[in-house]
Amino acid sequence: MLNRLFILWTLLLAFCGFLIYANLEIRAYNKLIVGIGQVNEKLLVQMKDHKLISSKRFEKGLKRQFIDRDPHEVGIDLLSYLENTGASIKHLEKRDSIWMVQVVSNNRDISFSIIEGNNLVLLDSCTNIPYICGKMDSKRALEADLAKENCK
Amino acid sequence: MNRDSKVFVLFLSGCAFFLGLLVCISYYNWPNAEDLSLTLIPRNIGLINSIKHMMGTYDGRYFTNLLHGINPLAWGFVEFVWLITPVSIVFVIFGLYYFFSALFEAKRFYIFGLSIFITSIHFATCLSISHQLFWMSSSFVYLYSVVFLLLFLGTYIRYLESLHLAPNQRLLLFSLIFLFCGVGMNEMMLPAYSIFLAHQIYYHFKSTFFKELLPIYFVGFCSIVFFVASPGIQMRLSNDYYFDNPFGFYSIKIAVIQYFQYIYLTLKMPLTWAAFLFMFFLKSNFLPKSNFSFNGYQSVLFLLFVFPFMLILPYYVPLSHFNCFPDRIYGTINLVHFVAICLVINNSKFSFLPQIQSNLFLLPILMFGLALFSKSNVKDLFLLYHSGKLECFKTQFVKRDRILKEASSSEFTFSLVELDTLKCVPDQIWIYTDMKPGTKANHWNKAYQNYYSVDKVLLKDSKRRTIDAE
């Protein structure tokens, strides 16, 4: 009898431990997303400073994307942008002041670096083309050149 | 076969006709863009990662999120998604059978028949059958959650009975599984489980087999905390309104108004009253087990009004959704109500009026007449099935599917697909969640792009020249 109860409660405590571990893991994931959202905001400011986007577009974008919104949502937006490019987040990690984002796109791994500091660029490590603020429009090549210059 | 059985078989044949109609209609059903957006996450990043992602960013429904990853759509078989509907119907009947057989002493035939009847009457009278049955990801939340509650209660009752002899470990295991799964399906069910577990702890606290029940309460408590503590649901709860009105008086007022509005709309249907009559007719065939009787006005009030009202509160108070009448949550309440009414009637001391008893054969005829000629989903769906709209609806999606799959498998570096706007949409079974015209990236356009791995999906806009024309 004691043996049965002992096994049962050991399993239940293990289950409880698993739930606590899962919750902590989910919270860490959530924090990373929020962090990315904050980095994204800085990226937009940086883009405005380097005249990659006009002040008008910046104001509009900033208001729509950041000022009126929860940073959590901004993080989700960036994540969904990455996923909408056909990619999915595999690993997120902050090393010193650099956010490392590893994604899987078309069955290949791509690493992004979101560099904090003077030059904030979301860089595709394979192509070296910056993905700026979730937009991949016709100006991408021009933006890439400008961004590369800023990275020097 | 006695007269009661003949009447009962006649009823069941009517129910079988309606359920058959639902299956036939489901064949023409097609997933909407929200189904695609929810199932592509587990497909792309894996089941466990998708649960983590959803719980970290969107909600706490861990088991519903798991179901999003184990269905034909997630496995890439879009054309087989319609099979979810017959599976759901069978699952509801099984859940009800399992629950009723734990509560009543009756022949299997009658319990099975009652389960089929409750299933049919629920689908015939619910305010939005698309949310309950035809929209896959919605039915996981609003229909399956009730079935898991019934499965848990049925197993728990059996386990309680087994404690008088020797604890049945298999029943304990299944109670724990159903409880864990049921909690992680829908916020609406949290008060139900919390109240039930709290009541059971209070009731059994001093009994000799409390320690045998403690694992169930422990797992229930852990599951509820796991759900509520997830960042996803906390983000949804942390809206400005909730902090300005922590007690949610305005929300409760709206909840009361809309709850009575739902009761009015349901009671306005003559089919509902006919269903009550039929349950009275069946009453004599069911003997409630002595341990679980629901007589007394407190039990009746609790089962019919208080308990269903508590289920809607999570929708109104913390989430503060009250812009429109929420058909979807009242679909869940409809099933709960019919089960509760069935329990109350079978425990009541009233019996059938002798005048009606002698004219029993009129009852099925009355019921079929009301189902087909008064306001009900039976009439709406029967008309829809014969309108030709369903064939048109499915043809559009089969065409879309073919074009998208061709584009996806093409060798071009950039694939752009322009699709036709939907012309035939059967509102009775399909919630309009679809792409929007224009070149701006819309959330649902992206769902199509990502599901079919196409670079860009556009919807033809009648105001501009199409690519075909160019």
C-alpha cells in the first residue's frame, strides 16, 4: 500500500515539476519575444537617424507599431514577420548586447543578429542582406547598401 | 418491442436523419484561413514548440494547441478536413453516453438513444453550428471542451464508486488524463473545474478515502495554475479595462443581459420545448443512482442557471469582450444546458400527463414537423443542402487548392498567385475568415502564403486590372 502511494506521489510530483519547468521555459520564451520587440523599436529609431525611412513614415510607423501598443505585441509582430517570410524561430539568445536569432527557412538554418549599439541591423548571416523592420520591398538592395555602410 | 420502444426508435430515426445530413454537408466544408494559420505553426515548428509559442504569446489552451497539430490539416491533407465533423459527432455521442451511463441505471439502448438525442437537439438548436461543428479549430475549443468535461466527470464518478470496494487504478489514471486535457481547452471551463474540485475537497475532506482522491485534486489544481500562469493568457488578461474595473461590474451586467437574451432565443424555438417533452417521455426508463441525485430547488437552480452562467464569466469579466453577442460561447452553454435539463428531468418527481401518454405517437410527428418547419438549424441546413450553394462553395476551394499547390511546387524563385474572390459562401456553416483584395499584406493572405509555401497570394480586386488581363 505504502509502495503504491509512494510511486503515485513520486509521479505526481514529477508531473508538477514538469509543469513548473514548462512554465519557466514559456516565460523565458516570452521574455525573448518582448526583448526582440524592444530591439525592433530601437532599430526603427536607428533607421530614421540614418534616413533609411522618412520622418513621416517613421512617425506613422512608430505610432502605429510601438507607441500605442504593448511591447509584447510588437515582439509578436516581429516573430510573425520572421515566420511569414517562410521561416520559423528555432533559437533565441542574447549574448552580451547582441540578440542571436536562429530561424529555419525552407529547411535551411539562417542566423540573424540583431546588434544593439550604434548600428542596429537585423542581418541574414547567409546572404548578408539586412531585413529591415520586417519589410522586404523593392528598396531592399538600396537599404542593404546603406546598412552595410553603417555597419562599418 | 413495446410501444415506448417503438416511439423511441421513431425518434432515433429522425435524429439519425439529421446527423446524416450534418455528415453529408460536412463533405462540402473547407477550412478557413484561421484554420490554416493555426495549424501551420505546429506543422512548421513542431508540436511542442507550437504549444510553447502559443502559450508564450497568445493563450493558455495547451491541449487545444496540441489538437491543432494532430489533425488532417496539420498533416497537409486539406481535402480530408471534413472528416473532423463526423468524428466530432461520434465523440459527442460517446462523451454523453459515458457520462449518462455513470449516473443512471438504464438499458444501454436507452442511454445510447438519449445521447444521440441530446447530440441532435444540441446541433439543431445551437445559435452557431459553424462554431460548434463545422469550423474545426473553433469546435476544438467550444465543443470538445464540454466532451472532455463529461469524460472526466464520468470517470471520476466511476472511480468514486470503485473506492467502496477497491480503488481502480485505471479509472484514476483516466480521471487524471481527462482532467489535465479538459482544463487546457478553454478558459470557460476553468470555473467549472475550480468549483467542482473545491466542492469535492470540501465534501470528501473528512471521508476515509480522501487520500485516494487527493491525486485528482492535486493534478486539477496544478493544471489550472499552469493554464492561468502562462504568459499568453496573462497578456490577454492585462488589458486596460480590467485594471480600471477590477470587479468588472459593467461586464457582469452585460453578461447577465446577454445570458438571458440567449435563454430567450433558445426558448423561443418550439423545438426546444418539444425536446423537453421528449425527455419527460424518456424519464421512466432512467433510474438515477442513489449517490448522485439532483432534486431540490438548490440543485435545479445551480445546474440550470448558476453553473452555466459561471462558464460565461471568464469571457466577460477578465477578457472584457462585449462588443457583440458571442454566439460561439453560447453554443457551449447550449450543450451544458441540455445535459443539465436532462439530469433535472430524470431526477424530478413529475411524470408524463396521462393524456399525452395515450397519444405518444404524436410526439415524434410533432418533433419532426417542428424541426423541418419552425426555426431551427435542421430547416436551415436542409434548405442549404438542396440549394446547390455547397457544391459551388467546394468547387471554389478545390480550384484554389489546386492553383496554390501548383504554385508551391513550381521551380520559379518567386511565386505569385492571384485567386478569385469567393462567390458562394454558405453562412450557416462557414465563418467568413478569408483573404482581402489589394496588395497590402493581410493576415489571412499570409496564412495562405505560409500554409502553401507561396511567396505572395493576392485576391482579385474587381476595381483594378487583374494579372490575367495584363
